[in-house]
Amino acid sequence: MASTGPVAAGASAAADDPSAGDEVAAKAAEVDLDEAYAYPPAAGRTSYVRANFVSSVDGAAEVGGRSGPLGGKADRQVFQLLRWLSDVVLVGAGTVRHENYGPVIVPPERRDRRQAAGLAAVPPIAVVTATAGLDPGARLFDAEVRPVVLTCDGAPPARRQALAAVAEVVLCGDSTVDPASALAALAERGMTRVLTEGGPLLHAQLAGAGLLDELCLTVAPMLAGPGRMGIVEGPPWPEPVTMRLVQVLTEDGNLFLRYQR
Ligand SMILES: NC(=O)c1ccc[n+]([C@@H]2O[C@H](COP(=O)([O-])OP(=O)(O)OC[C@H]3O[C@@H](n4cnc5c(N)ncnc54)[C@H](OP(=O)(O)O)[C@@H]3O)[C@@H](O)[C@H]2O)c1
């Protein structure tokens, strides 16, 4: 009887070969990544939310409070590309503070491609915060394109006012930001190709509310050990969310998984 189980591959690869396992799936370096990660055409008209995370094999999304130690060269390449394909990069304030976020950098040839495709030259960063606890002098706000701060009525007015000098401040809820209202506010501004880079708290709310359309997950070839944050954090969901695996790429022992809902 024909087996319908997982396909075995790479079992004979040398343990010290960093590319071991690369024959399991297409190599990222050998495919057109723009095509591989193209947004569906409808994403230009209605909100399409893609998340991008890197995780260790044991599910850690951070090492020492940063995602940097997990991502290698190929992950950074995909990370950049996903930014360049988006209308906006949506991120929780925790990640902005932990990672000292700066603006998105888009090289000249990419700006031309974006504009030819009807996108703005540079996607802004949109930060979700209940407390408006962001430093207006932070490097994020030293940007060619004004960031968007998605906050709520409960945020201290003085902080909101200080941020309004360096960002567009939008109120999307009472004591917290309602994720659906935040996406609607971005869509009203023509930003429908949404790339969320988390963090885990924001990601859990988007996915748990059925607002996540896609997850791009890099699985880095390392074990981070116990006690780390995963790619979703916060209160439990009533039901798991099922995703469909639509693409597997590999490079330097990393897996680049693309899931859709
Ligand atoms: N591996 C990866 O790919 C990856 C990606 C991103 C982040 N990370 C890691 O994740 C960690 C940071 O995660 P985090 O727990 O701080 O998560 P986060 O989701 O980035 O930030 C949480 C903060 O976002 C704001 N927020 C989230 N949901 C909100 C809502 N509905 N309404 C209002 N505000 C909301 C709040 O900010 P205020 O406190 O300002 O109100 C909250 O404290 C870092 O260690 C970072 O390195 C890893």
C-alpha cells in the first residue's frame, strides 16, 4: 500500500553540514522570492494581514529579549523583502521598545518597484500601544515617513500630544486598541497589505480574533532552551486556529514556512 506519511529526506546529510536538510524543500536562494511572497491580488483592496516571525526549533521567539540571535542572513533577507512588499509594518509597542525599532529602509531600486506597483515609496511603521509609552525622541520617529501610533482613549493625553508632534496618532478603542478598528484605520489610509512583526502579544490578539491571514515563520536551527517567549503570548484562546501550509523554503538549515488561514 502506498504510504501517505511524511516524506523522508536529508537523513543521510552530514551532521556538521550547515545546509543539511536543504534537499527537503526548494532553496530560498534558487527561487524568485518576490513571487514566492507576493500578496494575493485582493490584498490591494481589502486588509490582508501577514505576520512574520523567527522562532527556534523549540518555539522561542526571543533570546535575551531580542529576536536577533535567532535570525541569520537568509532570515534577514526574507524579513526585508516582506517589509518591501507591504503597505505598513504593524508592531506592538513592546517590540518597538525591546528592539529599539527604527524606520523601514527601502533602497532606491525597491522604491521604484514599489511605486510602479502603486505602493508608497516607503511603508510606515504603525505601533499599537495602550499607554502611549513611547519616547518621541526614539529613532523610530526620526523617519522620512511619519509613523502611525494606534492608541486608545485611555492613553494619557499629555503623551498622546507629545507623540502627535512626530507621528499620526489614531484612537482605536477605549482602554485598549481594538485590533479590527486598528486595521480599519490603516485601510482608510490606503494601507491594506499589512505586515505585522508581532510581538507575541499583538500577534496572539490578531490571530485569536480571526484577523490573521498569513504567517511567515522562519524556523532557525537551534534550541533556545526553556523559559523563552513564543510567537503567541497572552490569554488562552477558546479554540486553536488551523492554518494551511502553502510554501516551504530552506536555506542554511533554516526553514521558511508560509501558512495561510
Ligand atoms: N522572533 C520574532 O520574530 C519576534 C518578533 C517580534 C517580537 N519578538 C520579541 O517579543 C518580545 C516583545 O514582545 P511583547 O510581549 O512586548 O509583545 P508586543 O506585542 O510587541 O508588545 C506588547 C505591547 O504592545 C501594546 N499592545 C499590544 N496589544 C495591544 C492592544 N490590543 N491595545 C493596546 N496596546 C497593545 C502594549 O503596549 P503598551 O505597554 O505601550 O501599552 C503592550 O504592552 C521581545 O523580546 C521581542 O524580541 C520576537
